[in-house]
Amino acid sequence: MEGIVLEERPAPIPGPGEVRIRMRAHTLNHIDIWVLSGSPAYSVPCPHIMGSEGVGTVESLGVGVDPLLGLSPGQTVAISPGQGCLVCELCRSGSESLCSYYRVLGGHLPGIFSEIVCLPASRLIPVPDGVDALSASAVTLAGATAHQALVARGLAKPGEKWLVVGASGGVGHLACLLGKALKIEMVGTYGPERKREPLSRGLGIPLVSHEAADWTDRLRESSGQSFDGVLDTVGGATIPRVLPLLRKGGRAVVVGETTGAQTQFPTRELFGRQLSLHGVYLAHRMDIVAMLGWLSRGAFLPIVSSVGSLETVDPLREAYQRMIDRDFVGKIGFVWHPQGGEKE
Amino acid sequence: MEGIVLEERPAPIPGPGEVRIRMRAHTLNHIDIWVLSGSPAYSVPCPHIMGSEGVGTVESLGVGVDPLLGLSPGQTVAISPGQGCLVCELCRSGSESLCSYYRVLGGHLPGIFSEIVCLPASRLIPVPDGVDALSASAVTLAGATAHQALVARGLAKPGEKWLVVGASGGVGHLACLLGKALKIEMVGTYGPERKREPLSRGLGIPLVSHEAADWTDRLRESSGQSFDGVLDTVGGATIPRVLPLLRKGGRAVVVGETTGAQTQFPTRELFGRQLSLHGVYLAHRMDIVAMLGWLSRGAFLPIVSSVGSLETVDPLREAYQRMIDRDFVGKIGFVWHPQGGEKE
Amino acid sequence: MEGIVLEERPAPIPGPGEVRIRMRAHTLNHIDIWVLSGSPAYSVPCPHIMGSEGVGTVESLGVGVDPLLGLSPGQTVAISPGQGCLVCELCRSGSESLCSYYRVLGGHLPGIFSEIVCLPASRLIPVPDGVDALSASAVTLAGATAHQALVARGLAKPGEKWLVVGASGGVGHLACLLGKALKIEMVGTYGPERKREPLSRGLGIPLVSHEAADWTDRLRESSGQSFDGVLDTVGGATIPRVLPLLRKGGRAVVVGETTGAQTQFPTRELFGRQLSLHGVYLAHRMDIVAMLGWLSRGAFLPIVSSVGSLETVDPLREAYQRMIDRDFVGKIGFVWHPQGGEKE
Amino acid sequence: MEGIVLEERPAPIPGPGEVRIRMRAHTLNHIDIWVLSGSPAYSVPCPHIMGSEGVGTVESLGVGVDPLLGLSPGQTVAISPGQGCLVCELCRSGSESLCSYYRVLGGHLPGIFSEIVCLPASRLIPVPDGVDALSASAVTLAGATAHQALVARGLAKPGEKWLVVGASGGVGHLACLLGKALKIEMVGTYGPERKREPLSRGLGIPLVSHEAADWTDRLRESSGQSFDGVLDTVGGATIPRVLPLLRKGGRAVVVGETTGAQTQFPTRELFGRQLSLHGVYLAHRMDIVAMLGWLSRGAFLPIVSSVGSLETVDPLREAYQRMIDRDFVGKIGFVWHPQGGEKE
Ligand SMILES: [Zn+2]
Ligand SMILES: [Zn+2]
Ligand SMILES: [Zn+2]
Ligand SMILES: [Zn+2]
């Protein structure tokens, strides 16, 4: 953790096709932790600028930025963290995270936790008026993944009933909020009891703790096999426990592997009851656009605790420690020298 | 096996809404083996009439058979082995095998290996002219499952490349034939070397043996991660071996559990590469209708070895022994007192 | 109108597979008007029992009612007005209104405006607790059509913007309510100014009058080509006027022909802007089940003005006159001898 | 026509992100005719380089061509004629022809009928080995439109029966070939009797002439309302005639307006029989990739009559005259100084 430092650097100059942005608000993502812990999935050279999620204000455009993009100084933009080659069939058909060249800012590439960043114009998405910067930042990766998992693949439908395992996390709590807004009956799980109250206040849905050894048995007793779907954000060990909660023909979406590098379940559970399992990894630019749309229409409000303005690196280190200790609910964010309208 | 006997019984009389059918040709299904071996999935009282797959000729209609059905004496009909309650939302929206009341003839209900059967009219499907009875019988369950797995769920598309693990079996070989007809590039696996020649002749697709310990490594070396999908008819132990053959975003369809009651694989394989697993259990009336349509248009010919007319029970016993020993390719069938046009 | 009479008849006895129902509440449908006016689409012999929409209480079951259906005396059930042959592929795949044998109670068959009716058990749908009978009745045909048009065909998506032409009618107002509940931005049109206030109160969405000659021009000026879809309940003359309100790739759904037996528009409008037109005719049992689900979850409340208990035929005649004069908003309903819990 | 000239010009130099291509083979498209006739849909300044369809060999890369694209000198590439802004949601989700900035080479932008062209790398698509240049050229616009109409939108399915009105044209004949390859039963129409023989030889499907006044009546008599879909390449006057050939729930796809600037039909035909009309305008890069894939797998062979090498402009003028006179079948193409392997 002491490796995280705040440094003064010369402000970058936008290259051809790039845009210079003064960043305003950021949210932390588990990718930051993976990078810090040296996960092979995100191996980056040191020193490395951290950070995948953020929102800022356009300062200037480099040469050759396509005027079609409608970007201009003063505009608030969200950063799309992941991007593929933009030209292959996958990238052009809404499946860019399947592209072999898909790279994530802060994960495979230098990140964006800087006061000034220069990025290709194609990574910028205008933020609709009236959406606060921390909320917008929260949907650029965690929220977009929730949208990809529930909506973009057509896996969840209004009127259905879904369980989110790990509803207190970044993806989990945004899936609950999105699902609820779309008239899906959502039930969430959380760990330690102290999370219940803030989570319940922020989500307004039924919650059960997954700390009791028999939590799935209890859910099975109370709800039977009534869930149309499960979104498992802590995949691995939980999968064999949640499959029996699904109705015949139900779907399980897996977006993490916190509880187990191996997944095991009875084969008959899968084919005898015609279940399906779907792995989802990050999200697409379209998911961010859709989530920003929901925010601008007031459909829901992400749970973001801001550690305030980053004058020293200490609040950031503490925030990461809380993430490692799983001692937080929703998202953790910070801002740079907040201006008037900034929520701190 | 000695429990299988051929008995003389009084011919049944069709009740209200039922149709009396003189059966002509049958094909054996693995369900028969499960019933013989006392599998808990198909527990039936003894004595039990065996058999799920068959085709016959309408002899007479009971009272109250809806004239809308257009059934009349002399018509050739295939029997739909599985049927739900017909009235629930699942049954009415093409998902009848998800219905709680879904029951399979010969599996949960008395079977149809009889010269004369009486069945509810709703189980009968007219066989188009020019389709031989054994071929038609072969698609009522095994073939319909192949159709459900590849086509009805929209999992496979023309131009894609699919691997069928267990291509010599009932479902497997029909999946290969159907996929090939739909311009999907099919590759199949088989076990002992003696099956290669008859299978290759019947399917006309590239085949590899899955008896060598490193067969998936070899496929991976030659084809990379190039498969859009895998249909695994022997699910369980094979799943972790075939997932690495899939491209990012690929699909695995599981229709059996021969090789393992448990399925295990690295969680990261699922979500990091955005794969999906789909369990398919039997099929719908619509799948049978579609497959009969393909047969009538000459799209392909099921591999059926007929043991001929069933004068004694011995050929049937021997056929089941071959199925237990996995010493056959495609489907095994038999006929009753073949008439002029019957293929024996 | 004087042909409509209230008559005493012997109570019917349920035949095999039928259920006897004491009807409680009914809603009127435009089909009633078409029958009264002798429309060739609904030619019925006289005397004819009118009525397509209604809800009642099961009194007794005839012989042979499948116990799987779970029907029992005392249960509240909605009547599914339209039904096909139940056995063809269309009926079994959720497309029953495409079946050649699709017949509508009160339209092609005797109707249900009777204190006691006997109907095939397959036409009955349990009404969830807490849903009032008039609301339930309103979604059995008008509401189900709205569901078919917007949801069942996948034509409208949350986050989109839709225009309902004729938002004051049965289908129109329920489409607005359903769309709004599903987070679709809905805009509706109405005719005479006196309808604005009750409609606005019942729907809570932006409304424009289509009585001004230039209403589409005005909408085009204020909204541009921003609509993702149009549901036109008065199709014909309105189609060429609403197509220019659609964005490229937009969809128009047509569920009526009040304003013109012929539809005409510039060919280039269709293919140059990649629009699509979709005709929807009535709905499916699944649509009714879905709508009853939304009612039971409190998603919205149909606008139904009840003329009260039908002691004489006069209130019914007056109600039809109001429908012919287009002098009503939402649905018009009536009840039989209301019991305790009945809303009158 | 005399305005078409062949001129010597300095060879262009590839700008940043551009690729220099030596063109080898071209095919003519109706867009050329519209440009020649001054259609307002394609207004271009004069002088204008014509041509939308073509295939060539990469000669050199400008600076900044993304190495991810894998382009290198010597490679055979097809030109994608239409392209949007590449960055908006529509362009990134496979709907680029809905993008407001969608522009077609030769239609809205300078064309490609030149020995040397320089184009943005994003417009180039590698041609698989073994596909001849004229065939590849034929699927870049006409063929891609056929793919978009039948396959990309999911409108046609294997086992269905479709009618192509105008089967002798560029889009029409490729739709017939593609549909046939995908096991759709195709029926085509043509005009003058002299086209029957070459068309029948090239397509191998049943054909009827639409020159007889009662051709739709005759089709109706022989086939009833049995078509699942109609692809109308000459839209306008034909629409009301072909709708009655569709089964209930059938689809009509309109890709042209040759026979009428206005489309008119009975409103009841649309909603009473639940038909849908779909306008399709040009196609997407993905459609070209898919069609090149089918060509490389030998699924079919476009009908292309080459006028040979373009030493003078006369053969081109004559070819356009034949297109204006509708005196051709399939596509007309030409080559530049054919090398060894070129089909002339
Ligand atoms: Zn890519
Ligand atoms: Zn059922
Ligand atoms: Zn039917
Ligand atoms: Zn665009």
C-alpha cells in the first residue's frame, strides 16, 4: 500500500485524435486491487498510474479529433475504461470486450487517476446534464458490467425475480438498483451484519446475509425454486449453492471468482433442470451510455462514499484497505479540488 | 435383460380424445436403459411397457377427438414422447419440457413398444409423405433433442464451427447431420476406432477419437480456440476439457452426464472468456415437427440399424446389450410385421 | 341498440372438460360494437350472447377437467377471450392468434355477458389475490393486446420513447400505463379537449390532442424525429403522418383501422429510413397472465368507469352509445349483483 | 452517358490512416445510375469519380495505420462502401447504416472506379483466399444488402419459404443464392422471358415472370398464402400484390422503390393478418464479412457478367445502358489490366 504515491508530473499534451481532460471525480474498482496485488490478469510495468473509473471536463482537443464527435471544451465526459481495436467485427457489433485487443485503462494500460489526462477521443462519452460526477464515474465500469449482465444480453426480464449474491459491492449494488428500476423483483445478499442498514437504505430491496452457513437452505425453504436468475459477483464456491434456488430454465450469471478459482456442481442440475450459466467480463461503451441515461432520468442513485478531495494519498490508501477488508458498501470515490457543483 | 419379455395382451380401446394406432417402427433410446437399470430419474412400476420412440398408422379415433386435428384412419403418425400439461404458460410458449407435469412415454409413463397403442390425440404428429418410418422414429426424441440444442434456442448459427462430443450416439449423430445441413461446420468425436468408418460414411464430417488421453490438447493444437460451440452428449468429465477449445464468447451445450455426475472447471474460464453453458433436457413437439420437415426435404438421413421384425424378444435384448456396451453407431430400430413399404 | 336485451335463461351445465363460472365483472370491447354493427369480420348468428371480457368465480367443474389445472370452486378466474386449436405448432409456440382456428368469445363464438357461463377449463386464468375484478377484466383483451404490441414481440425497450395514437381508448391507455411502468417514455394523443383532464389524471404522461390539423407537424417541430416507436390504435390515415416522427430504424405498430381502410405512405420513408411496420391482432393467453401479474404487483391501475350493476339493460345501451360516440376514456365496465368486495 | 469519361490523373498518396490500393475488379451498382440521373438522394459535385463496389490489392500503408488491422502490401481487400462515424452507439452496435454520418463511396463521397485509390484503413476487409475478385466485389454492396435483409435482422429462417420479387437484379439474385444455401425454399420473379434461362441456370430455383398482369393471382392459386416472407427489390406498386401471398404472421422486406414512390395496401391486411413490413437500406461491414465467408466456403457463386478490361469507356457506357434498360441478369463487372489469375 505504501507503493501508492501522489506525484507531481508535467501535464500531458494531447496527441493527434486525443482530448485533454481535467478530471473531477473518480471511483475505485477492484481492478485497482488486482493491479496492486500483482494479479497476472493485469500485469503492468512500474511505475503505473492507477485507476479505471472517472469523469472530467474537456479542456482542449488535439489535432485530428473528428468533429463528428461533437466534443468541445467545457463538456463533462465519462471515460470508457475498456476498448478493443474498434475495427474488427466484434468491436463493430457490440461485443468489444471479446476483441483480442480489448484493453482496460488502469488494468492493461496506464490509468486515469490524474488531474489531467489525455485520451483518444473515442474513449469519451458525454455525461447528460444533471448527473453528478461521482455517480457518473460509478457506472463507467461497475455499473456498466451490471447493465451488460442483466440487460444487454437479454438475460433478465421485467416481472422476473433475481438474486444478487454480493449486493453490497460495486457491481452488485448497481445490479440491484438497475433491476429494481426495470421492475425486476430483486433480492440481495450481504456479509457482515453492519452492512445491512446502509445497504437496505440505499437499495430498498429484501436482503439476506450470506454469512450464516445455511443461508441458501433458508432461502430455498422460504422461496422454493422461484428465482428466474442469479447474478453471482463472488462466483466459485457459491455457484453449487445458488443453482438449486433457480426455477427450471433459470440463468446464473457469473461476474467474479472471489470465493473460488474452481466451480463445481452436479451435472444433472445443469441439464436435468435446463439451467444456463453465463460468464460476463466487464462491459461495453453502450452499457455506459445506457447507464448514464438511467441516471439522467433519475431512475436510481448509486451508493458512493466519497473520501473527499485528494490532497494527500492517505485517504486513498485507507479506502483501498477498506476494499481489501471488504469493509464498505457500494462504491468509494474521491474528487480533485472540488469546484462549486461538486458533491464531496 | 431377461426381464424383457414379449407378451400377448388384449388390444386396447381408445378412450375419449384418444387415437388407436398400429405401430410400425421403433427406435431405442437411452431412456430404455435407464428404466432397465432402475435409474431414480425414471422410476416406473412393474410390469412396464417399454419404449419412447415410434411411428405407426392411425386405425381409429375415440370419441371427442377434435376434428381440427385432421387425424384419420390410414394416416402415418409419429408419437411425441414428452408432453406437459398443455395449459400452463410454459406449455403454451414452446417450453413444455420445463412444465412440472412433463412426462415421457416409456420413462415416466407406460411406453409404446406394442403393436397397438392408444394415445391422446395431442401426442400425434403427421409424418410427411416420403419419410421412412425408422428415420421418422429416430427424430422423435434423439433428433428432437439435437434440434432443441442447436436450433430452437438459437445457440448455433450458419457459418459457425461446432464440436459434437459423442458424435456416434443418437443425439450426437443427428446433431452433426442437422448442423451440416444448416451450413454449420461440424467436427465430431467418437470412441473406439471401429466406429470411425461407419460414422464417417454416415456423417461426412471430420472426426477425431476421444479415446486418446490428449485428444483435446491435439484439437487445441490443430484448431486453436476456434470453436463457436460444443455440444457435449457425454457431459461431466469432458466439460473442463472442451471449454478451452471455445473462442471467447463461445457456448457449451450439455445434454448428458455419462462421463461424470459432477462438472468442474476454472471459474475464470467462464467469466474471463465470457463463455456460457446451457443444459438441454429432451425436446418439444415443435422440434419433432421441424426435424420431420428436414427429413421430408431430404436434408439428411439418420443412421439407423434395424434389427428387423420383432418375432421374438432376442434381437431386442441383443440390441440393448450393444447399447450398454456402447457398441453401435447412430440409432438401433426394429419393426413389427413389416408391410410392403417398410424398410427392414 | 334496441336489439340488446337482458333475458332470463336456464343456467348452463358444464360439459366434459368445462367449468361453470359465476361472472362478477365485465368490460366492454370494441368487438361488441363490430358485432352490433354487423361487421363481416365477426359474423354471428342471432340471437347472440355478447361480450368478450370478464371475470368470475368458479362454481363447479364438469367431468374430465384436468386436475393439473388446479381449478376449484371459489377461485376467481379471468376468461381468455381468444383461443386457437391448442394443438398446432402455432398454438404451442406462443402464436395462437395466428392459428387458423383462433376464435374469440363474443366475436366468433357466443359471448360471456351472462351471470353464469360454462367454458372449457383451458380458457380460465386464475386472478392473483388483491386484483379487483374490473381491472382484471380490462386486461383480458384490451390490456393483453397492449402487452402483445409492446412487450411480447420485443418491439419496445426500457429507455425508449414511444407515441400512442389514441391514448384514451382501451388498448391505448393500457399501453401508456404498461409502457410507463416499464420505464418507457410515453407520449399519448387524444381527441376532444374534455378528455384531457381525466386522461392526464389516469395516465400521468404528456398528452397532445390529435384534433388540430397540424398536430404531427407540431410534434415534429418540438420533438424532431425522436420517437423509437409509435403504437397506432386508430391506424389507416394516421400512418403517413406518424412515420416522419420516428427516428431512423423506428417501429410503427398498428392495432386498428379506425381512420382508414387503406394505408399509404412514401416507399422511400420505409426503406430509406429503415422503418418497420407491425400489425398486431389481439393477444395470447400469456399476455393476460403477464398483465394480471403487473396488476398484482401494483404497477398500474386501468381506467375503468363502471356503470354499476346491470339490473336493466339501459346502462349497457348507454355505454355502447358512448363508445360509438367516442365519448369515454379508458374502459367501461359493469358488474352483476355486486358482492361485498366488489367495486361498483 | 457521354458525361462518363476515362481520365488520366496523378496517383493519390495515402494520408494518415489511409491505405493505397491497386484496384483489380469492380461491379456496377444501381447507385451509379442514381448519381448519373441526378437523384437528390445522391447529390455529388462534378466532376465525380463513380463507383461503390470493388476489390483490389494493398500497395502501401500511410502513416498511422493501426498495426492491429493486420494490413500489408500484397493483400487482397474488398472495399466497404458505406461507413458511419465509427464512434456513435449505432456504429458500435452493428447499426452503422442508421448513423447520421453514414456515407457511401460513389454515392455521397467520391467513388472507387480508379486504378489506384487511397482509403481509410477502416474501410478495408481482407478477402479470403480462393475467392475471385469479381465475386467478392459483387457482395460488397448488393450481396451485403441481401444478407442484411434476410439474415442479419433475423427475418428469414431455414425451412421457411420466401419469394424474391426481382430475382434477376443484383440484390435479388444474391438473396436467392444466399437463401438457398441456408436451406430456405426460394422462389424468384423476373421480367422478360429472355432472362429466364440464364437466371434459372445461375440460381437453380423455381421462377415465375412478373410480366403477366395476373402473376400474383396465379401464385396465390398455386401456392395459397404459403410464403413466410417476401423480399421486394422493386417495392412500391408490388407491395399490395404480394402481401396476400404471405401467411398470417408473414414478413415483407422492402429494399427498393422502382415500381412506385408510394406504397398503399388495405390496413386490415396488415393488422388482421399480423404481417410486418421492414425497410432495409444498404448494409453493414459485418454483412460483407459474412458474405465473403460464404463465398470462401463455396456456398454459392454470384452471377457476374464481366465486360472485361476497361481500355476505353465504351464498355462501361454500354453496361450502364443495359442496366437502365434492365437488360441484364445478376451483376455487371469490369477489371483493370487483368493479371494472371483474374477472371475476365
Ligand atoms: Zn476489435
Ligand atoms: Zn404445462
Ligand atoms: Zn392452433
Ligand atoms: Zn455513427
